Amino acid sequence: MLVLTRKRNEMIRIGDDVVIKVIKTGKGAIKIGIEAPSNVRVLRAELATFEEMQAAEESAEEDAGLRPDLIMMPQAV
């Protein structure tokens, strides 16, 4: 893992197409902006984990012959 220190308005480039910019810094949190082409999926890690869990559950339901449209899924908070 590459660890960098950045100040407000400083940027990081990933490849030719992705730019990450520090928008605001504060107590215990930062606000970043990400510029990426529309074909690059940008997703918070906790949402990716939720989507992976949801996909695994749907796959298991299909394997078991259950109707996913009748099963209630937990809502993300």
C-alpha cells in the first residue's frame, strides 16, 4: 500500500484517467473528490462489501430454488 500525505487542493493521479483531490480536511475526516471515466466503478468499500454479500445471497437463493423477489433483504444504513 502506498501511503501519501496530501494537503487541501492537492491531488493524486492513478494512471491516466483517475484523479483524487483533497477537498476539505477536518477533525478525524477528510472530503475527497474523485474524477474517473464513466466505465470505472468508484464505490465506497462498505457498499462494495454489502453488494458482494447481497450477490452471494441471491446466488445461494437461486441455487436453492427460492424466489428472490419474495425475500426481504436488510437495508443499508
